[in-house]
Amino acid sequence: MLIPDRITAEWLRKHGACEEQVAAVEREWPNGARPLLATALKAARLGFHIDWLAPRLLSAPALAAYREAIAPALAAYDDAIAQALLSQWQAALTAQADALSAGSAAPTTGATDEHR
């Protein structure tokens, strides 16, 4: 697989990138982005979906190594998301239980009496 000298809007479209990301790359790098570490770091800080590039730029062995390298970070991310979600669910359930105990339970679906 040949890594391009520059990742341009044309290259991104050819490889199936979403138009939102293509437009963002065009704004940030009108002449295309060089595939360098500094570019990848900047793109990540700007919120670009750089993981999308991996299977389109890397050879099969390099992609396997990449996936192995990021696996611990992805697992930690998934754990953090699960913990945050669980915390929010617990807070919502506690608030709901408190409201029920006080006799003023709010609808959980957002429906009003008129729509029930």
C-alpha cells in the first residue's frame, strides 16, 4: 500500500471519507495534509477521526501492530465510558427514587398527562 505524499480532499473522497471530515480537512489543510506525526497529533486535537485512516494507509502487518498498540487505550476508554454511564444511571435512579418517596414522581419518558 502506498502512503500518499499528502492526504487531500480528493484522496479522502476516493477512499470513502464522510463529507463533514473532508470539508474540515479542506478548511484546515487546503493543500492537503502530510501524513506525519505532527499532523496526526494536530488532527486528533482538532477532533478528526484519524482512526479511520489506519486501514486505508497501513499494510496488513502494520495495521495489526497498530490495533495491538491501541487495544489497551481503547479498553481503558471503554471502561471510563461505562463507569461514567453507570454513575449517571445511578444518579438518575436515586433522583427518581427520591421523587417517588416524596410523592412527586416526574414522568421518565418526557410525556405529559395529556399524552398518556
